[in-house]
Amino acid sequence: MKKLFTLFLAFSFCASYSQNELREGPFSQLIIRGVTLINGNGSPPRGPVDIVVEKNKIVDIKIVGYPGVAIDESKRPQLKPGGKELDCSGMYLLPGFVDMHGHIGGVAQGADYDYVFKLWMAHGITTIREPSGRGIDWTLDLKRKSEKNEIIAPRIFAYTGFGQTTEGFNPLNDIPISTPEQARKWVRANAERGADGIKFFGAPPEIMAAALDENKKLGLRSACHHAQVDVARWNALNSARAGLTTMEHWYGLPEALFVDRTVQNYPLDYNYQNEQDRFEEAGKLWKQAAKPYSEHWNTVMDELIGLDFTIDPTFNIYEASRDLHRARRAEWHEEYALPTVWAFFQPSKISHGSYWHDWGTEQEVAWRDNYKLWMTFINEYKNRGGRVTTGSDSGFIFQLYGFAYIREMELLREAGFHPMEVIRSATLNGAEALGAADKIGSVEIGKMADFAIVEENPLKNLKVLYGTGAIRLTDDNEVVRVGGVKYTIKDGVIFDSKALLRDVKAMVAEEKRKLNYTIKQPGMK
């Protein structure tokens, strides 16, 4: 892995397109013609619709006719001199997607931001929340460049890992946070630096309480992966009561639902630093919680909803746990996974999430049972009015940027969400959780011009949102690929989504050529 990563750093990506070839705009006026609108607010599809954008704002949404009836051209919004017309007749337009758990690549994976951003944008993802990354200054620099459209990138909300320090940002002079006063000082410094929020992994109760209280006073938002090292004393319910706005994954939720224990039923030879131990035992956790719809289960759920608590489940990132072969053989890996990313996914004792030390049928069956209980909670949480968002956590466990986000949408559907509820989770719910619903998340006059446009109806088949599209047999008995996002529009700028994918494919092919590399399955000759 180290040798491969060193080789990777020796070369720069070879892109086949310039930025100007991949995008157009913004325009003084942009009219998107003839779409069927699938809004993010739960309203049913409507069309044909013309949408008028000026620079980066939506200024008009006009129903221009009826299905199967010729449009009266005189009643359509008129194009002004210098404006741009985009004919999307028969296509479907959705709000740009919000990835609530989007790590901008990783040093260990050898994945830089240009590769990651293009994969996200190619899948209609126009906003991401980075839940801790390579440092607040690095992320804020990319955020500023994205806001100015200097780079091809989604809109970025930067959350700093709690206690994280980077060059130029050392509020405690690299002293670990060990007191409530230090926690408050770090939180204030993080806000002053310009972060949008904080990503917690857990901490002693008095430190979590102080940090969340200070962060709430400053008006910032927060997320937490309740790691096992602290969850026995501070679970998701404790965090919600203290002011946490969003929980990630599901750690900390079963612990809040315990009725006959206070700690997970760990084997006595368990070691948290052993990734197989960590993930194998996590697959047994939901069975240790209160039964669905029991008194305690209901009480915890109702209190979380009453606190306006957001759950970002990231179902996809654990899916290999219940079906390793499926995740490992996803068709996009061959052409879109960088050699360094693919190497990071393989069994390892040091790479996070590469826990395939001895993974088999028994572990997968336990995880399938785990998913049934987990999905039951999340679907009912949504049914009772709780906010559920869509996040991918890509770059780990055989989940690739962009593609994994669409898989997350499919898994929300499996959990019981109606396809329109899936779209709302991926758009308006994410915007609300970020405190940005006045700007993004649905297609409304006055909001930012962020859209995903696809030629197929994603409500009928979410697979048409994958960059690789969906397989269909024609009336002529021909097997074809349909779908894939056609245009991603962010801030009124039009991106050719398929060209973005071709650019990434060229990057990957060039890296493989330089390294004389082909994807191989571990242990296979």
C-alpha cells in the first residue's frame, strides 16, 4: 500500500477535459425547458415545466402545458438577449442532492479532491457536509473556491473533528482536551476560524456537555459518531438532550435503547483496535436493544423527535458487512476506483474499515438481522415526523464516491421510504439539517439554482441515477443502458455529468497505465 501510494503521488491526474469543456455559465438568464419537476418537498411530479434562472437564483417556475399536449409557445417564459436555453423536454428535474456525510477523499486512500468532487457532481450531488477531514483550513480553502466556482465542486459545509488541530489552528497548543473549560475554548476557536460545525466521536460526559452547550450558544450545528470508547457513558439520547443536532450512522442509538444492560455484550477477548472485532460485534448490537414498538423503544424515539434531532443513517457504508461479494464486485470499481482506493479497501489490520480478516456467512447473517431492526427504527422515525437525511461516508468499505450516495437512496427505499420520501431525505431534509433550507433543498423561487436533471424517471427506478445507469431490454431485444444524471446544475452553472464521469474514467485509466495495474481480488492468481 505504501509503495502504491508513493507511486500515486509521483504523478498528477491526467484529465481529458478542461474545466471550460465540462461546464457552462452562470448566465444572465437560463431557461430550462419542458421538464417534469420532482421537487424535494414531497409534492408529486408536475410537468411540463419551464424554470427560469438568473445568474444563480430561481426567478420563475412556470407550468407550460399538459402531458401529451402540444405546448403553446406563446405562453412560455421568453428568452432575453444573452440568455441560455436548455431543452430538457421529457426529462426529470430534481433539486441538487445533499450528501450529509461526505469526506473529501483521504490521504490513506490516495484520493484527492478533484477526483472526489467530479464523482459527486456527476451524480447530481451539489452540496456536501464534510464531517472532519484534513483540517479546517484545507476544507475552508476548498469551500471558498467552490463558492467562487473556481473549481468543479459541490457547495461545502465544513465540520471540524472535535479536538482536531492543524497548522495555524492550535487553540490549546496541541494539549488534548481534558476539561470542560478546554472544550469550550476549542469550540470558540473553531467558530472563529469559520467552521460551520463540529463532528464529535464522543468524549467524557462533562466534556461533551460543555462542548455542545458552547457550540449551541454560538449558533453552530453538530454531528456525532458515538464511538464505542465513550458510548457506555454518553449515548445518542444524552447528545440530543445536550444540543447535538445530527447523529451519524447508528452507534449510540441501540445503547440508548438498552433495557437489561448498560454496555454492549462484548466477548471477553474483544479489542477495539482490531477492526474485525469492532465490526463483527457491531452487527449483533441491535438485537441487544429494546424490541421495536416496545415502551422504551417508543419513549426514546418520541423524545428524539421532540428534540428535532436529525438521524443520518449512512446505511450503505456497512452494506458489505451483510453481502461482501456484492459490494466488492460493484460494476463501477473497474473503471472508477483509483488503484490506491482499491488497495485501501482490501483486508488490512491498519486501514480503517478493511476488516475482512475472516468474514463469512455467520457475520453476514447477523448483519442482515441487524439491518432489519435498524431500518425498522429509521422508517418509523420518519413516519412519526423525525428528520432522516442521506449521507454516504464514501471512501471506505468498498463504497465509492457518488455511486455510494445513490446506493444510500436505494437502501432508504428498502427501509420503507416511498421514492418521494427518499428524494426529500436527499434534498430538503439535508438542507434543513444544515440550516440552509432557505437557499437549497427544493426548487422554489428565490432559492439557489441547484438541480439534477435525468432523462429517466428516478421514482420508478432509482438505479437510473447511477453514473453507470440501469440495464434495460428494448422491444427489439437489445440490451441497453439508460439513465445516469445528464446535467448537474450548481449555482446556475451547467455541468455535463457524463463528461465528468468520462474525465474520472480517464484519470483512473491513466493511473493504472502508469502503475501497470489491474484490479485483482485478494488471494486470486
